[in-house]
Amino acid sequence: EPEDLLQLRPPIITIMGHVDHGKTSLLDYIRKTKITAGEAGGITQHVAAYKVEHEGKPITFIDTPGHAIFSDMRARGADITDIVVLVVAANDGIMPQTLEAIEHAKKAKKTIIVAINKIDLPTANSMRVKTQLAEKGLQTVDFGGDVEFVEISALTGAGIPDLLELLALQAEVLELKANPKGNARAAIIEARVQPGRGATASVIVETGTLKVGTPFICGPFAGKVKSLINDRGEQIKEAKPGTPVEVIGFDEMPNVGDELVEMDNVRAAQKLADERQLDLRNSRLKMTQKSRMEDLFSNVIEGTGKAVLKLVLKCDVQGSVEAIKKAIGDIQSDKVTAQVIIGGAGPITEGDVQMASSADAVVLGFNTKVEANAVKAVKSEGVQVKLYSIVYELIDQVREAMLGMLE
Ligand code: GTP
Ligand code: MG
Ligand code: NA
């Protein structure tokens, strides 16, 4: 990019850490919101991005889930961020997803700032956290290392102004710039279907300015921005670099991790989409040819008496579909295997139910609804539909069902 077109943009800060160490509570305190109170099971189950003003300057925060199964969401969060804030609860110390977050941050080569949280608790032990992290290669500046640590309480607000000050300072050092004039590019951090809005995506604008009316390509799909909604639910006309925004106007559900790229006009976007879809079909064809071999294997498995639990899985967001499919695939059993025959974001449709009926599958819904037509189909086809709002309850019940098939 030509130097004179570059302008300062807000830093993108991703909050990572083990489940329940206080990531969402920290953002709630900063934003004066109560997201944590409304979360099913008290856990975060998707990625969300927020804009905050600190002393007149904007900062963009990404909240990630700490539960073990959302590893891919954490990795993506680390990828698009400038700085990672690693939240570690002072009473708990480092835990498996603390270590995983460090790995993601290191792999993405991002600066880590450690926030030791819950220092209001009598059982808080900041020194232990510092020692534990030093053993993992994150040495505090107090010990002569190069990692900044801040002690905070998301409950009382202690230390949070210091954390924000430090983030603003680090951002200044990084001199984060982007060209707001060029063609817009934005990273898709989450995608979902919303009633009345169709497929929508949470994006963070990387360069250029995303405007209502902008034609774009996103992976193999074309689209045109119909409306933009900020993190407070307000309609906005444009979003500049570093800004998180919800985009409405996708023809199809975009893939998380893909990039939305502005095109000159709708026709050019459609042409490129057609080309990419053709490529995709060709590579799928190659994959099917390859998977004939795997079919043989699965027959062998069934021949040895391994039963198959077939599942139709519909979720609120694309990121959850991926995370749950992976977790189901990880369930170990010698005698039963679970197979997700349909997995997608959106409500449970009549088609899903019919597919489940003909394949003898169970329908699982995670944070989603059953469409009215599908309700009728469920009754007439006698298909089993189960709805969940907490991810580990779904996984546990799939595991139980697999074991139950042996009885
Ligand atoms: P996941 O998104 O599920 O990984 O959790 P999280 O890291 O976002 O943690 P969350 O904000 O949901 O907080 C978990 C629990 O810890 C809640 O009951 C909070 O009220 C509590 N909590 C968070 N921060 C503090 C703190 O500084 N002090 C105390 N005492 N409790 C806290
Ligand atoms: Mg959370
Ligand atoms: Na939580």
C-alpha cells in the first residue's frame, strides 16, 4: 500500500483463556454490558467482536469461548488479532485451554499480554500464575522477561484502567495502519442464519471501507451488502478498517475463516463465484473418487459389527457446526461410530427431517429452532428431534446414545 494512503486503525485485541476464567466478564465490565448473565450454561459458545472507546480512541475486542471443543474458534481469533490478552484466573492458575491459547498466539506470532483475573478472591495467587507462566516461556517484566502482566478483577474493575492503558500503549507502538480508500476486505469471524435476514456474517474490516451497496465475493459465493449492523445493534452506512460489523446480503452461508473482498460490480462478483464453484465441484469429484476406498473400509467396519449412529446436525452458527462435528468424531467406541450426514447453520427444515427419516437418523439442534413445516414432518415421519442450548450436554447425550446402541 502507498504510505500516504495509510491511516491509523483501531487495534484488534482477542481475549483468550480457559473456560470461566472471566473473559466475557472482563468485556462486560469494559462495555458496561451484561452478556455473561444471558449465556446458556454460563459459557460462551461463539466468537463475538465489540468496539470500545478508550480516551476517545476506538479499540476492537474479540471474545472467544474457553470450552475445550472450540479450539478452531480460538485459533481463528488469534489469527486476525494484533494483540492477545490471555486471561488467567488467579485462584485457578494455568489450565489446559490457557496452554492451548498460548500455542495459538505463538503460532500466529502475536504479542501476548497476561491479565491475571479474579484478584478479589481470597484464594487468588498471582505469584503462582507468574511462576507457572514463566515455566511455559511467558516471563513477566518483573522477573526480567518481556511479557506484560496486569492484575485485574472483572468483578470490581480493579486494574482494568491499567490494562486498557497498556493496550492503548502497545497499539501505538505497533503503529497499526490501513488504507480506508482501497477495495474493502473483511475477515469472516462467524456466520449464521437469522430470521428475516437470511445468511449473515460477523466480520472485521481489514482494509478499505465496507459500505451498504458494495458488491463482493466471499469464498465461492457472490453477494452485495444490503445492510450493516454494529455491535450495539444499530444500522450503519459504512465500516472502516479495524471495525467489527454484522453484514447482511450473502446469497449463501459464508465459511468462517474466508475473506469478503469488494468487487467492482455484481456481474464480476458472480463470474468469479461461478469459476470458484466449478473448481470446488471438480475437487469434490476427485474426493468422491478417492472416498470410494473409504466406503469399502466403512463396509468392513459395519461387517465387523460396528453400528452407525446417524445424525443431522443444525446449529446457530457455522463455527459451532464445525466444533461439534469434530467433538462427535473424537468420541471413542469400539462398537459404534457416529456419522453426521447433514451439518449446517440455520433452523431445522422439512428437508432435514425427511433426510433424517429416510436415513434413519436423529436430528440434533443446537441453539436453533424447528421450522413450522418441519414440525409437521416430524409428526408424520416419526423422526427423533432433540434441541440443546449447551454444547457439552449435546456431546454427552450423543456419547450416551452411542453406548445405548450396544444394549
Ligand atoms: P467462557 O466464555 O465460558 O470460557 O468463560 P469466560 O472466561 O468468559 O468467564 P465468564 O466471564 O463467563 O466468568 C465465569 C465466572 O467467573 C462468572 O460466574 C463470573 O461472574 C466470574 N468472574 C469473572 N471475573 C471475576 C472476577 O474478577 N472475580 C470474581 N470473583 N468472579 C469473577
Ligand atoms: Mg465467555
Ligand atoms: Na463462562
